[in-house]
Amino acid sequence: MNNNEPREIDIAIIGGGPAGMAAGLYAARALRKTVLFEGGVLGGQIATSDRVENYPGFPEGIGGFELAMAFHQQSEHHGMETVYAMVSGLEQAEDGRFRLETEGAGEFIAKAVIVTAGANPNKLGVPGETELTGRGVSYCATCDAAFFKGMEVAVVGGGDAAVEEALFTTRYASKVHLIHRRDELRAQAVLQERARESENLEFIWDTVVEEIHGDTQATGQVEKVTLRNVKTDERSELPVKAVFIFIGQTPNSNLLEGKVELDAGKHACVNAWM
């Protein structure tokens, strides 16, 4: 076959998180020629978690990256192939098959495409956030809250996810500071009621995080945050050991625009038959 010709496969999976690797495992075990495409880090969001303690089968917990690699090893063991390249183009041909263009790995023709590109947590975009991610900055309290037992932490956001995760974090932290840019929450009423009844959850209203401070060396940790009141413009510092950020997510669905129906939040609209 000419190297410039598209490579023909049965199933293309776009996205190398747990969902994509599970799909690859099942497809490969069904003896379909299956290729998973990942342009970033295998494992998706779970790979950024320092330790996962709520996944069955690991009484002592397991590193997020280590767990992701175990998923991947199992899928490849059963025949799934991994192409480490971003899929930059996706079009359906007249014969019903799909043509995939990649960045650096050529073109592929697939009989079916499974999109498991996931979503990325929205970032605050403030100094210190990127440098301290995994060292106190987290986007998953259920994954990481237990590591801050007896410490003061901050949770940023005002929706269901922020309040649910703040409530979960109160099981471990000595105090949880829930920081919200407005003067009222957007979460469900029942969640708001539970939050107000919590003895170690404090609300900081009309406030945004302007900077996250800490030691950015390999063993460093979050130390404090700089806050700004959006009504008074007053700035203050809050000593905390962790910052959990829940200000929404953005689906990685740009590849699907104009090809399938997307809702206002850019999620693909599906039904029982996908």
C-alpha cells in the first residue's frame, strides 16, 4: 500500500480517557481492527489525579496515571492499537465510512467512529494555577480531598458541582471556604440547605481568586490565595492548602461541529441508539 493512501480500519476511537480505552477493549475483543487516537496524555482527567482511592480493586489506592496506564495496557493486550496523534479532521464519505485526518500520522478510513474526547474543566486562568495543579490545585475533590485531612481548603464555584464537592470535602478538611463571585449560589436548593447547615463550611461571597501562591518546586504545595471582592475591589489573602475549582467544563466537541447536533453547551445530542 502507498504510504500516502489512507489506512483502512474498522473502528476509530477519538480520545484516550477511561471511556475511550473501555470502548477499545470491547471493540478489540470483538476482533475489530480498532485504533485509539490520543493527541495529549493518556488517561484524560484521571491521569492528573495524584491518587485515586475510590476505584474498586485497590484497597490502598492507586496513582491516577498508574491506573490510566493499567487501563491502556489491558486494552492493548486485547488488540487495540494506539496512535499518538490529534485528529484534526473528520468527514463522512459517500460510502458511509469516515475519513480521519491526523496531525502527523496520516489519514485513516474507518467503518465507525466512537468519540470519547471528554471535556476539560474550565480554568480560572490566574497566576499559580497551572504551576500548582496536582500540588493543591485540583478539579476533582472526590479524588483528592482526603489528602487534605485536617487542613483548610478553598472551593471555587457556585453551581451544583462546586457545592456537592465542597460538602464532600467537609468530611476531611478542618474548614472549607466556598468562594463565589456572586452573592447567591446557583446550586439546587437542597444542596444549598445542606451547605448552610455544615459546621465547617464558610461562604465567601462576591469574590474571585486572583492568584494562587505556593512553592512551585517538585515537592511544593499551595500555601494561600489572593482574593478580590468584586463589589468593593478590596483584596485579601486566605491561607489554604488546596484549591478545588468547579466553574464548569467545556466539551471537546469542535471536531463534531456541523456534523452532528450539539446543544447550547456544545454537548453532542444522543439517544438510546446514539
